[in-house]
Amino acid sequence: MNFRYSTPIVLAALSGGVLSAALAIASGDEEMTTTSLPSPLTDQDFLYDGAPDASLVELGRTLFFDPILSGNKNISCGTCHDPAFGSGDGLALGIGEGGIGAGPDRTTADAVLGRVPRNAQPLWNIGARSYVSLFHDGRVEALAAKGSTGAIRNPAGSDLPSDVSSPLAAQAFFPVTSPIEMAGQYGESQMANAAHHESRREIWDMLAQRVAAVPTYLDMLRAAFPKVEIAGDVEFLHLAEALAAFQAEAFRADQSPFDVVLRTGDPTYLPLETQAGLDLFYRAAGCARCHSGPLLTDHQFHAIVVPQIGPGTGEPSLVTLFPKGVR
Ligand code: HEC
Ligand code: HEC
């Protein structure tokens, strides 16, 4: 199906503040008064062309919500990326393994040494191919998009399997290696100790074998990957690919009223106030300078003059909400 809307959509302000759309405008000063809306998203804009294999998605769904991927089996991906809280956790700074409760009510237990230093990103449309750079600082990034090889720049360097299929699958290798997020605190387990020493491959191997040892998982892995026959064939790469397929499918969100406007080219589908906002966004307020394209982002990094609040990572913050030692 080829349903790409190519005619530029032009918004025109009418008297009285009411907006209407015209598919083409013939009049005068176009630069001042008109802006094109982006083309709508199609299946091809998503990994697996929007249709990942059902057995892969099912494996990914089960793993995403299963604490089996954490050192102490006490936290899953879904704890911080909870569908009940918009695929985030409702907290400014997440509470990883050892925490108690869900969403904004989650609190630290005694054994928890620190908070996750950054906000848990929501995962909407994270399966779109245009997300080539992941995490707040883009530390997982497909270099191919920048004209280089097919490699993915990542914190583990060449330890990351070279045949990982997407930045999204590459990302899944990392939460499990963070002591605070999923692996556990030094001294608690072999996996936690490996995390402390940044022995990531050891963690990935331990997790692959732990999952493969569960008969139901081994069946699911066999269904999703024809090359997997026995538990010894299972690698963390299989788990990561399944997690990516699940996230790409489950968090796809391109049926909003905005998406309808992009598909039909008719902003009058929106309530009047919303049309006014759309007009502002694309013209006077200049939001679309950065929030461009159907995903409302240019995928670039911008300095927006907001100081770091809270611990963050790396350089000390201008404002620290937590006393020394708590991070
Ligand atoms: C303890 C909370 C926590 C857990 C558990 C967790 N995440 Fe996250 N996730 C975060 C935080 C915080 C970030 C942002 C980190 C950063 O940028 O440094 C993030 C970022 C991401 C991103 C990048 C999103 C983007 O827009 O760049 C993806 C994808 C993701 N997580 C998936 C997962 C998967 C898959 C798992 C399980 C294997 C998982 N997360 C487990 C808190 C968590
Ligand atoms: C110079 C580029 C730029 C412009 C112009 C801009 N933004 Fe942003 N905006 C950003 C960046 C960068 C972020 C992400 C900050 C972060 O996550 O750390 C952001 C974040 C946001 C968010 C939060 C999104 C989320 O998922 O949490 C909203 C909402 C937003 N902008 C709305 C607007 C509106 C409305 C306008 C126009 C009035 C606007 N922005 C103009 C760069 C811009």
C-alpha cells in the first residue's frame, strides 16, 4: 500500500481566528503565511515494516514484563516503562532494582544505594526507523545513518554483537548491565559483581542461560528463531531482538487526531482551539523548527538553556536536589 500524502498542506488563518485548511494556496507571500505539515507515518517507517513476527513479539512481551532479566529478579523493563504510566514511571528520577511499588508511588528500600540519574524515557513510536540515536545523550547510535559503516556506537564497543539488527535491539543490552537499574548492588550476586566490574558479556551470557533454562521460554525462543534448538544456542542477542520487536509493535502510536490530519490533509478534523494551536505550532511559535516531521522531532540535540536539575551523569549539575552521597 502506498499511501503517502505528497501534496503540501497549507494552513490559512481566516478572520475571527477560525482556521481552515486548503490543499493548495495560490496567494501571495507564502513564506510568511504558510507551512507544510509533514507526511504521515507509514508501515515502512517502522522496524520490520511495521509487522514483526508474532512469535518474536510474544517472546519480547513476556520478557519485557518479567523480572527474570534483573540480577535479583525484582524488576522488569516494564517497571520503569509501565504502560499504566504512559510507558514511563511517573517519576522525575526512576527507582531501579530493590525499589518498592509502581509508578509515582515507587519508593526506595533500604538496600537501594541510589536513584537512576535520568528520567525514564517514554517509548512511544520507539520502533520508528528514524530513531537512530537512543538514550538522552544518544550513546547508542546507528553510525550508518551518518554515512559510516553499519556499526552501532554503544557503551560496550566491540563487546556488542556486530549482527544486532537495530539501535533499539542494541539498547536492550544496557539496562540489564546497570547495577542501579537491573543488575543489583555489589556483593549481592555474581551478576551484580559482574555489573560492578563492567563485565557486560558475563551478564549477557548469564541472562541468556537463565532464560533458556525455563522450558516455556526455550519453546518460545525456538518458535521465534529457527536456528535455536537447544538452550546452549540461546544468546542475549535473541532476547534483545525480541524486546525490540515487542517495543516497536506495542508502543507504536500513529493513530492520534494529529496523525489523522496528516493522513487526510484536513485540519478541520480537529476542534477549533486545537486548530489554533496547530497553526501556532507550525507558524508564529516556531515549534516545528525543532519538533518537525511526523514524530514531532528533528532527532537532533539542542541546547535549550535548561540547567541540569538533579544528579544527572558526568559533570556535576548546577542544581542538585539530593545531598552528597545520595546519588
Ligand atoms: C530502573 C528503571 C529502568 C528500567 C528497569 C529499564 N529502563 Fe529503559 N530507560 C530508563 C531510563 C532512566 C532511560 C534513560 C537513560 C539515559 O538516557 O541515560 C531509559 C531509556 C530507555 C530507552 C531509550 C529511549 C529513547 O528514546 O532513547 C529504551 C528503548 C529503553 N529504555 C528500553 C528498556 C528496556 C528494553 C528495558 C529492559 C531490558 C529497560 N528499558 C529497563 C529506565 C529504565
Ligand atoms: C530549539 C529547538 C526547540 C524549539 C524551537 C522548541 N523545542 Fe520543545 N523541545 C526541544 C528539546 C531539545 C526538547 C527535549 C528536552 C529533553 O528531553 O531534555 C523539547 C521538549 C519539548 C516538550 C516535552 C516533550 C516530552 O516528550 O517530554 C514539549 C511538550 C515541547 N518541547 C513543546 C514545544 C513547543 C510547544 C514549542 C514551541 C512553542 C517548542 N517545544 C519549541 C527543542 C525545541
